[in-house]
Amino acid sequence: MSATLMLGIVGAGGTAHAASAAAVSPEALEKGASLFVKNCIMCHERGMEHPGTAALSYLYGKGKGALADRDNLTPDFVRYFVRNGRGLMPAFRIGELNDEELKVLAEYLSAGPHPATPAK
């Protein structure tokens, strides 16, 4: 991936809120929350004891660590980092999270913030 495209994706995740809860169906939000619990929450739950939250808080500041608290994630940003990983975060292959599941997860996260943590 080119550096320009990568910077655009990273920038989009830091400045734009592409989806809103109103634009995502309640069913998609529920499925996205379930996928978040199954695939992401062990590292990205609120609290510095979770490695993803701690790493993002360190890199981007407090309030940017817990993904459910973010209001500036775009679907493209989420899809890129889930498929490609970064640093300690592993890439999730199609066999682990298919394209439709990734689409729903990206819609869910981009519709944040989500005040209540989904039930585990």
C-alpha cells in the first residue's frame, strides 16, 4: 500500500466520523457488538489492563484507547487495521473474520461512541 494512501486512511481515522448510529440498522449494530466482543474486546476493552487500549492510549492520548469510546473511526480505517494489523495487533484473515463480518464490525465501531460495553 502506498504511503499516501496509508496516511489518508490513518488521517481519516483520526478526524472523520463517517457513520452514525442512525445510519446503521439496529440489527447491524447488535451483530457488530457481538463481533466486537468475540474478536476485539479482550484487547480493546476499557481499562489500561487491556493491551490494545493501553497501546492506543500511549500513542494517541487518553480517551483514544478504548475503541468503544471513539467517535472518529471510519469503516475504511477499521477494515484496514483489522485486515493488516499493526504493531502488537494481529491481522485478522478472511478465515477468522469474513468480509461481511468485517463490514458489520467496521460499521459498528464507526457508529461510536458506544457508552455501554457489550455483554461478554
